[in-house]
Amino acid sequence: MRGLTNFISEIRVCENKEQEHRRVDKELAKIRTKFTNPAKMQGYDRRKYVSKLVYIYMLGYELDFGHMEAINLMSSVKFSEKQMGYMAVSVLLDEDSDMIRLLVNSVHHDLQSNNETWQCLALNLVANLGSKEMAETIAPEMQRLLLASNAHLVVRRKAALGMLRLYRRFPDILPASEWRGRMAEL
């Protein structure tokens, strides 16, 4: 993504905070206009702009848009788009966000798929965010993956980490009697 590397280079050569702020504002305005007409954007463009938003957020700037684009990337069938969507959502959102409800279906769908990579992406997100709604909705599917003997070892370990995160936060929702022994094995 040449546009992202150019943007990072331009930010690094800024001499003071004011100049950096002007450059970030200019880029945010550009991204906002691109997102107003999503029909003209391809997956590559969407990934590039969401990557820029993540970088801007990591610089310490507040974002009031772009979250839906990241959630839409999560629903993609292309790995590069799905990976960027999951990464962006895990960085940009917290467990108290109202947008968690929108991504629960994508996470649940990816956990039910046979694609181990998609399962791992979804399990990483649950382990990072771990909201109460996720605990109520996704925990049975995570428990199925944890206890499944035909699931890949990496998937079972990630399911164990996600279950542990949810159990520590919401022990009343997740009774550990069924899966505690299996987690100790992993």
C-alpha cells in the first residue's frame, strides 16, 4: 500500500505537532470523502483507508467515522480484507462500543466456517474485546471449538484463550465445569 507508506513518511517529516495535525486533518477529510461514495471503492482502497485510520488512531487522534468500513471488511471473503477488518476493529473499538452488536454476526459466522484462519481471526477478536454480548452469543460456539477433537490445535488454543477472557470477565454467564479440564490440557 504505497499510499499508506507515503502518508507515514509525510507524518514523520513534520517538524512540529501543528504541522502533523494539519496533515492528519487533510488526510481525514480525504478519507471521509472517499467513504461517502463506497460504491466506487474497491477492496484494496477500503483496506488502504482503514489502515490509514488505524495509524491515525494510534497516533492519538480521535476518530468519529470509519468503524463501519472496518466492520464491512470483516465480512469479506478475501483474506487480506478480512484480516484488515479484524485488526482494525480490535484496535478501534472497545468492549463498551455500541458497534459490537454489528460485528457479532460476522464473528459467529467465521467461527462456524471450516476455514481455520477465519476461525483464528474471530477468536483473536473475542480474546481482545470480549464483551458481555459476545459472551452470551459466541461462547457456545467457542466451547464447541475448544472441545472438538477434530479442530486444529491452534484453533483450540485460541478458543481456550478466548473462553478464559470471557470467563474472567463474566463467570456467571460461562460455567466452567464443562470445559475447565480441556483448557488445562491445552
